[in-house]
Amino acid sequence: MKHIIRKMLGIDKLIAEKEQAQLETTKAKKEEAQAKSTPKERATAKGEPWVAVLDTKVNKDNIRHGFFELDWNAEFVVQLKQAGYGFDGDPDEEIVDRWFRDLARNMLTDEGLDPTRSAGFINVNKLGNGKAEIE
């Protein structure tokens, strides 16, 4: 009986319009939040691996020395573990470092250079909050 009265008075249409407006508002809020999020946050929300070079620095006094600042999400570390770069319990920085060294060796090999040549050293400084500086 309640439904019949709502239909006769047009209340059912008003309720449907209100529900549609709420759905559209929710969708717009999600899209706005996504637009404000970083690429890392978007990838993480989707459960996708993500890594990026944030910065590159070269020592002015000795051009052979410098560093790349990398950032990644947990999904990327899982992907690296699955590819054999690390195991549970290994620090994330070491797993990513193994991958990055391998990447650099492959680039040298692709260019016909000796990947075993001396290329300096890598120093990992833990900065806290899950961050590390690699020189």
C-alpha cells in the first residue's frame, strides 16, 4: 500500500532522483580525490607496482659520483621478490638496490660496455619513515 501511495504522489521518482544524485556526488568525490592523489597513491590504490626516479644528483667536484633518489610502493617490492630479487625479511631498500644494480648492468651490457668495471660504491643512509638515501 505504501508503494502505491508513493507512486501515485510521485514520491518514488523523487526518491530515485535523490539516490541518483547521491551516487553522482559520491562518484564525483572519488574522482576529485583521485585527481588530487599522486601517481604512487593511484597505483597503490589499484594494487599495482610503482617505482619512479624522483631526483638525480651529480657531485660537482667528482662527476663519477652522484645518486638517484627512487621511490616505490610495497607492490613493487612484492613484484621484485617474485622475480627473485629478495626474500621476506630482506629490507626493501636492499631489494630495490639489487634490482637497480641489475638494471644498470643490463644498460651497460646493451651499450657494449663492461658491466664488471669499477663504478664506485653504493652507500645506503636510512632516513627514517621508510626512506633511505642511496649514494
